[in-house]
Amino acid sequence: MSLILELLANVKLTDTQKGLLTSIYASSTPEQALEASMGSSNSVAAKSSLISLGLIQQANGGLTLTPDGQQSLISNNLIDNTGKLTPSGLDITQAFTTNKKAYINMESIS
């Protein structure tokens, strides 16, 4: 196991970070994945931290998972060995989408 993967195994991702990872994973295109990271300050902060951790990368107007990001999905039980979202992965994706809409609404009122 590489040093980076060992360090990432000890990093506890927030639910927002997990939700963004699963949303990027489930997106049809890198551009759609980038859209998932927009809209609320929480999702923008999650994107920034995931880029810093080396789990995602932003290029050419889109977001993609890195190999470490893929591994993080597995180690956090968000996808299974066949690449399908687990029940936890589905739940966190749904919560991320719902919470992001709620944060967008709150931020627009402020």
C-alpha cells in the first residue's frame, strides 16, 4: 500500500465530501460532475478539500475521480467491488443532493 493510501485510510471524510465523491462517480460526464460541486458553499468547500487530498481533479471544465478517489469510495463502503453504489453510497448521494438544495435555499435568503 502506498504512503498516500495509508494516510487517506486515516482521513475521515465528511458526509458532504462523501456525497460529492459519489455524485462525481455517478455523473455521466466530467462536466455534470462539476455541476454537482456547485451551488452551495459546503459543496464548493468539499470540492476544494477533495482536490487538496488528491481524490478528485478538475480539468477541461469538469471533475474526475483520481485512482485514490476510486479507492476512497471502496474503503468508505460507498461502492462495492463490482463498482456499484452500495446502499450507503446511494443514501449519501441522496442526502448530498437534498442537503445541497436546502443549503442553496438558505444561502439565497441570507
